[in-house]
Amino acid sequence: MSRDSADQSTYHHGDLRAALIKAAAVEIERGGYENLSLRELAASLGVSRAAPYRHFVDRRALLAALAAEGFDELTAIHRNAIAGGKNPQARLAAAGRGYLAFAAERPQMFRLMFVSDLLSAGAAPPDSTLIKSAGESYKVFEGMVAATLDDLDDSAIKAATIAYMSSAYGFALLRMGDRLKPFMYGRLTQSELIDAVLSMKVTTLPRPARHKRRNKV
């Protein structure tokens, strides 16, 4: 059998693109996204080494597609919180708990989305689908934060959103890295710690003094 014939016989796998993303999601939780191998994924799915490149130009492209799906899942978590919450503060707290649960249950996916350089400006521009998914997730979250504020000034909303997200993000990474030690939290339970993190609220934004420009004579 020729090499081309072998490629054709091992390529057919139904929806290989979806299968690769699904397999990659499982694999990164085992060994971290940094160690993901397209060759090993192809072998695990019983396709040729060349087959994945019919859908992804390289490993980074696959990781970008995987991260985009992660942000879509996070958006769904936010929307479920909106649908089930009794008031804006309860909806935001539910979204925060969903965010932290996502980080605890899928730590490597969380790291891929928020720690990797996939959304950084580097040699190549970030994947457009990933930008869209991440932007939509943030937009929905920002709307939930805005609904809890009395000050609807755009700068106040953005400051509060970043502050709230930073608190949850920092806690997620500390917990993920086993950086929260007994001497730090004492008798506090995990639930109480989460409640404390999510209780943070930025209600005002310091405004710089406005100086009138003096006209020179």
C-alpha cells in the first residue's frame, strides 16, 4: 500500500476536527497544555500523523480552538447564572461560583484560557475565533457587574469588572497551585473563602481632579 493510500485509510474518522478538540481537552488535563502533542493525539485517534494538519495548521491553532470552546462554556455558565438569579448581586455571585468551579474542575483548560499567551500579541496575531469567544464571555460578565452598580459611568463599570475578575482569578490560581495554606485560612472553610472573594464590590471610582486650563495673556 502506498503512503498516500495509508493516509486516506487512516484519515476518515467522522468529524476529526471535533474529535481532536475533545481528545485534546482530555489530554491537557493529564499533562498540561504545554506538553500537548499532535502526533500523540493522532495516534490515540487511530489516524495518520498528517491527518490533524488538514484541520489545524499547527499545535497552536488546535489549542486556540480548544480555548475558544472553553470561553464558550464559560459564557454559558454566565448565562445560566443570569437566568437563575433572583437579583443582580445573586446572579453575579452565581457566575463567580461557576467560574471558580470551572477552574477547580478543569485547571489546565483554565490555564490555557487565562495563563497561556494565546491572546497575547506575538509573532502572529491571536486567532479571530478565540478573540470573539473571549470577548463575548467578558461582555456578558461585564453586564452582570454593571447590573450591581449604582454608578453606571463606563469607567466605573470597567474598573469594577476588572477588580472583581482579578479577585476571582487570583483566588483560583492560588488554590490551583496549593498556595493557600492552613496558617492563612485557619478555620475558614472553602465555602467561606469563596463567599469572601465573591463579596468584594467596587462601588465608586476615584475621579482625577479636573484643572481648568488658564489662558495665557
